[in-house]
Amino acid sequence: MTSTLNWCAGTRKVRGVSKYWSEAARQAAPYIPGDQPQGKVIKLNTNENPYPPSPKVLAALRDEVGAQLRRYPDPTAAQVRTAAAELYSLSPEEVFVGNGSDEVLAFAFQAFFHRDLPVRFPDITYSFYPVYAQLYQIPAEIVPVAADFSIDPEDYFHSPGGVILANPNAPTGLFMPVEAVAAVAAHNPSRVVVVDEAYVDFGGCSAAPLVREYPNLLVVQTLSKSRALAGLRVGLAFGSPELIAGLDRIKGSFNSYTVDRLAITAAEAALRDEEYTRTVCAQIVQTRMEFMHRLNELGFRGTDSKANFVFVTHPVVAAADIYAELKERGIYVRYFPAPRTADYLRITIGTPAEMDTVAAALAEIIKLYSA
């Protein structure tokens, strides 16, 4: 295990260090998001949903825009908590709502992890985890994933300070069975186990129903991916009332109104239109399977992704070269230049037409470099 906290966090060039910065600002290693290109491009680098939100969401937003925007939103987001609870036969007291899952995760780091006890997470995972650990001065035990990028749940038993796992993992897309999540929670009875399920609707199975059996388990989800609300920022957490109360204490010490009225309205409507969500997710999964088949024909190999992206490598052409060539063609994907991921690209699944264009571009690039 290692305590290095710089995997894929990236570095941001700054012209000197401001004399006004606090020590925390001086030491921070900010998360670097994917490019946000403008103009006519194919943007497959930030795992956004290629389809619009539910029509019921758009209708609800139109009804909400009006004089009521002068009023503060409900600080508890009660209508969202109720709708989310119904999905898993839980109570609203077992649900927390935040400004995107990143905020929920930040609150979880502050509420449940300790400055003198290391939190445990994989070396290849969502790169915000080491950023939060450093920002909140929480030591880390970083566990290497296997050569095939899989996670051994036993590596996370008896953690001194708690556990955080993305499931499906990012950027690999690999899913760990719910039984394995239960085992990790069972073997950390006095520590909190956070499971980040940002991509669970694309082929996984949520651990949310387990929170009553394991009071130390916190399951975090987002409405950015499967429900196409990345632009409104809504995140959820499911857990025991004790854990939810801990998140509420951090939120109440930070900002009472982290979720605005429009986001609350949209989130409730999205959560209540599960039929639309299932239809969209099924289309994305089908496109993912077809796209991966075409990549295999071009010589690519990848993980068994259960997310809305693929994680692939080519035996002949370097990932960095493919990334650059795609960018020249106006196609944006994600490249992680860290040692264990430098041979791989993460490609978000877009519409069938977009993936046809990407597949054709990749065929050209492979032919170019194989000549």
C-alpha cells in the first residue's frame, strides 16, 4: 500500500503562489475535469448522457419557472428524498440530497473519515478521492487493483479509517457484486464504507437496499448520468438515519441551500419517471455492446464495462496517439497518462450515429499507424 495521493489528479499551472492563499490552498491538488470543448464536436470525454432528460422533467421545469424563484428552496429537498426513498423501499430519513454526488462525497469525507486514521481506496478509481483526502488532511491507504483492474473485496476488510469504492469503478467500468459490497461492510463494522454508484444504472445492481442491514454503509448516486441532469447537479446518498444525520450536520455547517428550486423540481420528476430512465439506459447499453464489438474487430481489447463508457487499449497503436488523432478530428475522449492507465482510453457511449463516426475514425487511425 502507498500513501501517494496524486493518481490522475493532475496539476494546474499557476503563475506563482498568492500571498493571500491559506495553507490549504497552497497544498491543494485540484481535480482536473475533462475538456469542455465548444462548437461542433463529438464530446465523449465526461460520461454525459447522449439523450435529453425525461419529458416530464422539462414539463416540471417549465411549471416551476415563475414568481416562486424569489423564494429559497426547501433546505431538506423533502420531495426528492421521498421520491428517491420509494425507489428502494426506504424512508426519507434514509436519504440525503446534495449538489451533485461530488458534494455528497465531499461531505462524506468530512463527516465519516478521520485525520488520524487512513481511509482505504483503490489506486485506479475516481480521481476525486485522493483530492478530497489531501484537502481534508485525511491519510490514505491506496490499494493496487489486480492486473486485470479487478478489485479484491478482502483488500478492504478491517480498514483502520473506512473505505470508499466506486462501483462500477471508474475509469475501468468493472462492477463488483453486491455480495462483495456486503462483505466489505460486514468486515468494517466500526467504520463507514462509502460506495459510489454513479454508473450503476448501466449494468450494475445497487447496494442501496443493504443500508438497513449494514448501518455503516453509505451508498452515493448521481442524477447526472442515467437521468441526464448533469447540468443541474443533484446527488443522493442512502444510509442509516445516523449516517444521514452526519451528512446533514456537515451541510448545515456549510450551506443550508445547496440544491436550488429548479434542481429539486427536476430531480423529483426524473426519479418518478423510471420507465424513461430504463429505456434510455437500455439503449446506451445496447450501443455500448455494439460499439465494443466493432472495436474488437479493430484489434482493441477492453474491460467488461458496466458503465456508460468503455475502457480500451490497442496492441499496436499507443493510446496517446489515438487520443491526439481523435482530437484532431473533433472527437473528444478521455486519456489518463498515469503509469497503469497510459495504454488505455475511456470513451463515453454517445448516440449510435456518434459511435459510428468514432468507429470509422478509429479504423482510419489504426490503418494509418499500422501501415
